[in-house]
Amino acid sequence: MIELFFSYSHKDETLRDDLETHLAMLKRQGLIQAYHDRRISSGSELDKEIDAAMMRAGIILLLVSPDFLASEYCYGVEVSKAIEKHEDGSAIVIPVILRPCEWQQVPLFSKLLGAPTDNKPVTKWADQDDAFLDVTKRIRSAISEVQPKSSTEPELINPNIASPVISRPRSSNLSIKTTLTDHDKDKFLDEGFTYIRNFFESSLSELEGRHADIATRFIDNGGQSFSATVYRDGKKESAISVFAGGSFGGRSISYISKETSDRNSSNGSLSVNEDEGRLYFDQSMWMFSQNSEKLSFLGAAELFWSTLIAPLQR
């Protein structure tokens, strides 16, 4: 079992509790034991207990927020210890961006793979359960990296002989080139479109629920195509239609800034591309874009959503 340590500001305790709830299956499966300072028994020396827990931890979560960055203890003490463990290979450190803040200005974080996907703050997700599920998946992935190192029990040649078998050395450079097939790329496109479609449905519902003057409309045009419209006080303010393929053809997802089922024109497109065995959405065909960022499903969904929501934010 791997010990997982939470480094957090007490002002984020509710969010920490929500995340820990999402880790229930990891606990039930005996994969992790979660630790934070609220688990310290009365009368214990706080600093020594926290230091000992961090030293034992195989995974350290840094729950990042403005209050976390403002805390001398969180930022000045716990982050430094976490980075030491990251650099000596004794723990995997995962920054979890809870609330919007200037985490990009922390040089140490550039060494780490954060969560949720694209480091979008948990509180900015349309559904925070989706965000915490994304974080949980990142933790489950980290567990698979830690587990081979986690056993300290010697393996015996024979139960009657006390001499342990010393494992033979091997290289850590075992990765090989991965060939992605047409099937892989088509599947990525299909799953990406489904993600974007679901993202729009939940975001429209959340937008309407938060603003009394807003009404929305979602139309499934069939054949990997949908339209979304936003009204303010009954007047149409913005619309978008998103579809796979379209005027650019190939493995792409395109959009046009109106409600239509027509696929013969578009304002921009994201195409499926690959780099070192990883598939992503390339925005080189996006309208007015000079950005070469490689987008995940979430990054692509946010880009399409931004074209719909922008007119209401001016």
C-alpha cells in the first residue's frame, strides 16, 4: 500500500475532503493510505509528524490555490521537501490546481506533471466531480509507477533460507517507438468529438442555471454534428455548430459560428495529429490562430466553447 500525502491550505479543506472522497475506490482496493495533518493525534508534535509522513509518502499531492501559495509553511517548507523527494526519485509529486492562481510563476512546478488535465483549476470545471475524477485517474496512473518500487520485503529463494535474492540491474531506458494506426486515430477523433459534445451539454446547463437571464438550446444534428445557441433575455446572442470532418475533410473537428447542419464551410478546424506516439488536436487550421499548442480533449472543448461564450463576455 502506498502512502499518499496531502499538502494544502486549511482554507481549501472542503475541496480536499471532496478529492479524498473520490479516492474511495483506491482505498478500498488497498492501493493507497491517505494522510494529512487532520489525522495527527492530539498531543503529537505537528512538525515532526508531518515531516515523517512526507518521508514515508510515495505520492505527494500539492493542492495549489492562492492560499497555498501565500502560506509560508505550504510553499516554503512542504513544497521544498516534496521537490527533494521528486528529485531523489522517492516520491511522485503532483500539483493539483484547485483554484485560479499564479502557479505558472513557481519554477519548481515546471518539473512536474500536474492535474487536472491542462492544469485547468478544479473550480473552473462545469462539474467539479469531473475534475476530481480526472485527478483520481492521474493518481491511479502514478500508483502504477510507484508500485514496483514500493515493496521492501526481500524475496527468498527458498522459505528455509534467509538470504534474499538481489535483483539484477537493468536500464530505465526501455521505451520503444509506438506506431499509431488509422484505427487509433479514428478512435481518437470519435472519442474527442463525444467528449466535446458532452462538454457543451453540461456547460450549457450550468450556464443557464447560474444566470437567470440566460436560456440555451442544444440540437443534436446527428452524424457527429451538434449546434448550441445562447439567448439573453430571449434574444439570440451567440451560436455555434460543431462537426467532425466538414470543409477541411480528413480527421478533423470543425465549427461555424451559427446554428446549422451544413458542413460545406467552417470558421476553423482542429485536426488529429501525433508526436512521439501521442495523439493530440492540432489548431494550426484554427481561425486567426498562430498557436502551436497540442490540445487534449479538454483543451479542444474549451477552445470551441470560448468561441460561443466570448460574445457574452464582452
